[in-house]
Amino acid sequence: MAHSPKHTVRSDNEAIEQLRNAIEMDQSHYQAYWMLGHTYAANKQFDEAIAAAEKAVELSERTPGALGILGSSCRTAGLVTLR
């Protein structure tokens, strides 16, 4: 029976570094900005998360995923309240 490869979790700093490298190679890659925003938000770096998410929204022409991470980051940072 074949075993699937063991998956490891990268630290947030490693993930951020890899995403920044991807953005350096292709600054129009909105998915890299989206994932960078998600990673920053998970690490409670909300200013950075919002900036990356705003760029993802701009580049993706407002896709739901990019808008979602922007809204989530703003809400978690306390910039938006739900009624």
C-alpha cells in the first residue's frame, strides 16, 4: 500500500517570505497577495493584512475571495463592526 507524502506546516515567517518572493516575480499575481493577506491576518498583523488584501482586490477586479479576506481583516482589526 502506497503512503502519501508527509505534509509539514511552514512557519508564518517562511510563508510570508515565499509569498513576497512570488510577488517579486509577478506583481500582478493577485492570489499571492490574497494568501499574503490571509497569512498576515492569521498572524494578527492586520495593517499588513489589509494592505495585501486591498492589492488583491485591486488586481483581481474584486473577486469574492479577495473581498472576503479584506472584510475579514478589517473586521478582526476592529475597523468594521457587524450589526
